[in-house]
Amino acid sequence: MKKKAFKEGLTIKKNIKYYVYFEIGLVAVSYIVWKSLNSYQANRKYFHRTWFLRPILEGYYWIGEKVSGTDDIRAYDYKCWGIDINQAKK
């Protein structure tokens, strides 16, 4: 009886450990993607052109607009790419 409870305790601890590793991995990937978008305009253009990555880019712009209060990054990118910002927001 005690051995079964001990084994269950080890299993729960092992699952928690894997969950923590998974969360750390997600945070690391999120940081790498954010740093990539923040550093290189070419990566933002790639995300803009790829339909399934576009929501990630929109989230990046949204966070930037909330933090800085302006849409400078989006406006600069659209200007460099030759896109009218007013047309794109529709």
C-alpha cells in the first residue's frame, strides 16, 4: 500500500517536472520570436506575407502600440513595404 502511494507521488512529481520544462520551453520560444521580430524588419515582412504567421505579427504590433502609445513600428514597416496604412487597417 505504501509503495503504491510512493510510486504515485513520484509520477506526479515527474509530470510536474515535465510541465515546468514545457512552460520554460514556451517562454524561450516566445522570447526568440519576439527578439527576431523586434530586431529584423525582414522577419516582420516574412510574417506579414505568410497568412498563418500574420496573427503573431499583429500581436507584436498590438503590444508595441499599447506600450508606446503610437503605431510607429507598423507605420514604418508599411511605408518601407509600400503599403498604405489606412488601406491595410480596413
